[in-house]
Amino acid sequence: MDPLTTQILDPLTTPDLLSAPELLDSTLLPSVAEPAPSQLDTLVNLLDVGGPVVWILCVFSVFALTLILLKFWQLSVTGAGGKRKTLNALTSWNQGKQSLAIEQLNSSRQALPRLIGTAMRGVHQKGDTPQLREELSRLASIEMENLRSFLRPLEVIANLSPLLGLLGTVLGMIVAFQQMELAGNQVDPSVLSGGIWQALLTTAAGLIVAIPVFLAHSTLERKTERIAHDMEILITSVFTRNCLDPYIPGATQQSQKSGEDWKTADGAINAA
């Protein structure tokens, strides 16, 4: 046994270890590992490295996410639920049950059923008049303006985020080259590479914000256009309830019945 091990194991010489810490081998003591940084710490570090541009992009992302969730909820309620209720009322309307159709839409607070209900009440009370069509066109424009609300801010965020990221990259590159100039002939490559990746971080953050917002804006815009298309067709169906319209359940059946009655009458005339 070597002298160092004998001295460590000897209880009489143990107090000497306190006065001679160099005798302790690091392999004899348990090593304490440094705690790994959490994801939150890493995120905060990236925000600090990115600077004000990344913080602005974070605010943009939170604002855009709120608008996207709000608009998807609004258009889902107005589109799917409102269209289903409107088609049921138009089925009754095409079958000649005008009072029932109006009653089905009276209590609705959704844009599409409310507008179609107004058209039905106008036709039922005053008939097809130019004034009624103008009023319905005005109301439809108001409803569509409400449905298109907050789509413009999403478009601005989708277009502005990459530009902000590029601005942050340019500013970061300026700082990196200034550090190279101050270093003179003793340029450390790690300083340059560190400045470059910090500068490129803002561009990546801008694209991360812009791409999902752009996709969400395109989807919401398409949903809005579809609701506008449905609104135009359904309003027209109120005025042309006696015509063949395969878009509305009940209208086709009524038109087919009218065609059969016409064939029966035509056959009776020819027989006479």
C-alpha cells in the first residue's frame, strides 16, 4: 500500500487532511455535475442574444396567435353552423312554408342566417323590390366587413416579420464587423462566428413568425370568400324560390314536381 493511501486510511492522521487538502485526490471525492439549463433558460438566453428585434417578433407572434384563434372561431360559427341553419330554413321557404322559414331564422344571431332572415321577411311583406335588393346589398357589405376584420393586421405581421428579422441581421453584422475592426490584427475567429450566428438568429425568428401567420391568413381569407359566395347564392335563392336551384334542398324537388305537373297538363291538352 502506498504512503498516501496509508495516511488517508489511518484515523490518527485523518485530521491532517484538513490542513493539507492537496493530499485529497479528486477521484476520491464525488463529483458534483452542473445542472443542465432548462428550456425556459435557453429561451430567455436566445431572447437576450436576439435583442429588441426578437422581443418585438415575440409580441407579434402572441398578437397574431390571438387573432388567428378568434377569427377561426368566428368563421367556423358563421360558416358551418350558420349555413346549416340557413339551408334548413330555405328548404321550408322553397316548400311554400314562408312563416316557418322566417321563424327558424328569427332567433339567430349569426351573420348568414340573420341576413337571409331579413331577405325572407322583406320578400314576404313587400315582395321583390329594387329597394329591398339595395338594402340587402348594404347589409351584406356590412356583414362581410365584420368578417374581414383583423385580416389586414395578420397580413401586415406576415409581411413585416421577415423584414424585421433581416433588419436585426444587418444590425448584428454591423456590430460583428465593428468588433473585428477594434481587434485589429489579433482577430479571434470565434468572435466573428459568434456575432454572425447571433445576427442570423433574428432572421430565423422572423421567418418562424411569418410563415405560420401567412398560412393562417390565407386560410382565413379563403373561408371569408366562401362565406361571401354562400351569402350571395342564398340571398338570390330567396328571390328565385320557384326556379330550379340544385344548391338548395327542396328547391329541386319542387321544381321537379312543377315539371311533372307541366308534363301532365301538356299531355291533357294534346289528348284533347
